[in-house]
Amino acid sequence: MSEKYYLTTAIAYTSGKPHIGNSYEVVMADAIARHKRQQGYDVFFQTGTDEHGQKIEEKANAAGVSPKEFVDNVAGIIKGICDGLNVSYDKFIRTTDAPHEKQIQKIFKKLYDQGDIYKGAYEGMYCTPCESFWTESQLVDGKCPDCGREVKPAKEEAYFFKMSKYADRLIEHINSHPEFIQPVSRKNEMMNNFLLPGLQDLCVSRTSFKWGIPVDFDDKHVVYVWLDALSNYITGIGYDADGNSTEQYKKLWPADLHLIGKDIIRFHTIYWPIFLMALGEPLPTHVFGHPWLLQGGEKMSKSRGNVIYADDLISLFGVDAVRYYVLHEMPYENDGTITWELITERYNSDLANILGNLVNRTISMSNKYFDGVVEHTNVSDPIDEELIGLATKTRDRVAAKMDEMRVADAINEVFALFRRCNKYIDETEPWVLAKDENKTDRLKEVMYNLTESICIGANLLIPYMPETAEKILSQMNSSVRDYENLNKYGLFESGTKVVDKPQMLFARLDVNDILAKVSEIQAAQKAEYERENGIVSDDSAEEVIDIEAKPEITYDDFAKLQFRVGKIIKCEEVPKSKKLLCSQVQIGSQVKQIVSGIKQHYSAEEMVGKRVMVLTNLKPATLAGVVSEGMLLCAEDAEGNLALLTPEKEMPSGAEIC
């Protein structure tokens, strides 16, 4: 039986459609999985979606659907992107799958029963997008150290995991298994920034929202996202906390590779191994934290219409061109860059010129000189040796790079062979040999060497560009070879006839044509964003108002202001005032009294029930003898008419305006 190889990606969060920077990871994992299968490993490749948490609950509420309906839609989009990128996963797990949810409840109870989880209360600064609590000392410039966004004070009853109990054991494991965290820079970061300074106990349940897996013995709580999400790596292959794990689990665990982004390496190299230690399970062999794929020069934003999605890339360049770009342009440790212009440039230089042109020329010359029949005559020349030597060494060079997770370098090794084939054409000048009848057998050998080298390269290209590799082999009338034979030369059967007319693999693209289509994509993307967010675009003439600009402020100045959604539950006229109304405004669990000069525009009766935007941390002031604890936000036109600013969609009282 062949050796097993179990690899996973991080599961994608279902808050929205992932851009190409998120999709890159699953393509890299697919290349590794295909390479390992090619080598003869019994591969199991798992990916999927992370579907619980406060952020999803809020997005579902804003969309007017249930959280399950929301995640069903987004999970379908994510799975469709994986399929569109030709990702050969063996399992697509969802954390809303019933078997997973059942096991999470069992895992939580097991850890609680053995004393690793205890009940307490958490108070700290909370980042909603990351669903993480932080202490003041952990914040960076007063913001979330992971995402850089605003945090807010929060306190709630929670269950905690005793992280420090296993810290020394984890440190010892990392020191004795240098291959565990890769690259080494990520290991150093985890040790120096988190483990060696000392671990705090981890909050593993929440009570402030309901969209999560209930703690079955205390259903006021739901399981915190990281214990839920990380455990998919074992629940997806049959782990059972009661000790009745499946044969598949016993075969596959521990994982050979967790492939994850560098931004979540802490959770995978500290929290996850400690959870496993507490469960009495072995740790994964490797955790590789890959860099990011960033859009060059500007931030991706739906409102700008400049987010790059995999399906848009595929529509313009094709699946394999997209796979090639994201794999080739991602360095081992540093972030990669993606722009429409760079993709087009790489498409033309590498795919059209180096590879496409090579295959086209070789097949065309075979047809022109020998009716497409390729023969091995053994009429060799010393000039052949370098090409043949490279062709027989490329397999092992590729394997060495893949063993180190240097996928971009592995692809370069394959394309080095294709480049050498192009150079071989220039060196041997088949068009010159064709003019001399005495050199017919030599010309046949040249064509054989080109065809054989291309076939070896195409086989090695399969993990990265599977459809292209298949097209090349089909046009050569060749088949996929066993991996053990990819360092052997001369296996292309002499006398084989290639196709009569080569199929163009990659036709050159005009960057201006591409950018024109990109403009259409971006316009449609922006329009969709405006539709989703109730933004009305009207190109017709309308009244505009110019006012004198106030002095510029810094972001830190702005960050001092807190804006939230409030619901007016009571409103009265202020006695002896022609302008003022006094409103009781519910803001989350608080009620603030706010006095506003809007009596000429709104009656007290019509104010009740309105959801309004409120400046909540304005220093209290006394107006007409009445204390005001904030400010309602309004817009004013040139004639002095006022309109309260209200949320476009139904938002809960207390929602932060950001």
C-alpha cells in the first residue's frame, strides 16, 4: 500500500466572496496534492468553509436572511471558485455539517470534564472582524494587532482554556521538531512574540451572539470560533472524542501538512497543537505559513470596484494561466503582487512565447518536414547532450523544490526545460538541416529530442497546469508517464505521428483589450456594491452645495469620535423653546438623553421609533436647562432644511458606525 499524505488548507470564512489573495492558498495546496499523487502517495486533500461567528450573524441580519441561509449561499460561491480553479480536493467540509457540530460539542465537554476548560468572565478590548479579545497591552496604536481595525470594550461570561498548562510541552516540541513550523521566520515569531513571554488562557465560548455551536451542557454559550474551526482537520476525517474514531482517521492523522496564511499561523501553531495535546492526539508534521498575494499599488475595495476575483481572472485568461500566475509570482517568504497588467505581461512572456510558441513550432515543423511522424534515429551531436541532461534532471530538481514548499521555484525548473528547448531550436536550426538531404536523419533526431523533452516537461507540468499538460500530451499523441520514468530519456515511441495541426495553447493578448474588459468588470462590481448597499447613482444634474472646508484632522482625531445607531424610544418638546426636542435614545443597553434643534422639521410624535445616527461620546451640555448627552446627526440643505441621518438598512440599536 502506498504511503499516505494528508494535507489541508485553512477553511475560508463565509463572510463574503473571497478575492484572489484568499483563493491563492487552495491553488498552492492543489499543486502540492497533485505532485504528491504523481509521486505515488495516497493523498487526501481537505478544504472547506468556516461558517460560525458574530460577524456572520451581523451580516445575515443586515441582508435580511437567517445565518444558515447566508452561509449556504457564500459556501456555494467558495466551493464554486475551488471547482473553477480545477482544485482536486477530496473533501469540502463545512463547519455547519452535523457530524462536525456533534464532535465539537463532544470535544468541548471532554476538555471541560478533564479540567482544561473552566468557566469565568472576560473583560477586554474586542475586535468584531477577528472575533478576538485583546488586553490593552496587546493593542497596536490602540487597534487590533491582527487586522489594525478598531476595538471596543466588552465583558461577558465565558469558558476559558488553560493554555499555559501545555506551553512548556509545546515549546519543547517546537525545539525538537524544527520542521514543525515553516518557514523558520514564522517559528521565530511564534516563539519570541507569544510562547516565551507566556500564554494567557484562551476564551473558548461566547454569549453575546447565538450563531455558533451550542455548548450542550450550558446552552447560553456557543463554542468560540477557533476551537470550532481548527477542529475541522480531525472531524472531517472521522475523529471521535469518545474514542470511536474511524479507520480513515487512524490512517490519515496526523496531518502531513497544514497550509495556511501567515496571518493565522499563531492559531495553527499555538492554539491548535495545544488543543491536540489536551485531546491526547499527535501533532501535525508541518505547518507552513505562506505569504500574501497583494494587489499592487492600491487597496482592494468593493466600493472602488477594483477587487480581483478568481472567476473574473479565469474569464479573461483561462484557468491554467491564473494557476500559473499565482503560483509563479508567490515568493517563499515575501508577499507577491498581482495586477491586471502584470498578469497580461506574464501570460505573453511565459505562456504564449516560451511554452505556447515552443509546442506550436515543434508540431508544425514535424508536419512540415516529416508529415508529423517523429522518429528516433540516434544520429546525435554533442549539442544534444545539454538538452538531454537537463530533461533527465528536471524531475528531481522539481521534487527538491516541492519538498521545501518552494512551489514557484519548482515551476521555474519546468520552464527552464522549455526555455532550453527553445534555445535548442536556435542552436540546431532545423530549417537549415531541412535543406540538406544528407542530414534528414539528423533533422529527425532533432525533432525527436524536442518532442521527447516537451513530453517530459508536460508531465512535470501536471500539478501546476493540468489542463495545459493534457493538451500538450494529446497533441504529441503521447500519454501520462509513471513518475519513476520521468528521469528517463527516449520513451517517446519512435514512429508516432503528432496532430496534423497544432492547437494554439496561449495566444498573445493585447493589454489594452484586457484593460478595457477590466473596466467593464470593475464597473459591474461597483454597481453591484452600490445595489447591495442602497447607494443610488444618478448621472442627471442635481443640486450640490459647497461649504467652506474646515481644517484637516488626523485619523487619530477622528478615531476619538464614536458613532452608533440609536433608537428613539421617547421624545418631548423642550418647554419654552421654539427649536429643541428632547429625545430618549436607546443605544445598545444604554439610554441617553439628547437635545436637538430640529423641532421645526420634526414633531415629537414622529421622532418616536426612528433609528438614527448618534455621536455618543460628546461631552454632556445643558441646553435650555436640559442636559444633553450626545448629538443626533443631520444633513442640511442650502435653504436650511434638515434631515436626520438614518441607516439605509434595519440595523440593531447600538450598532457601531464606522
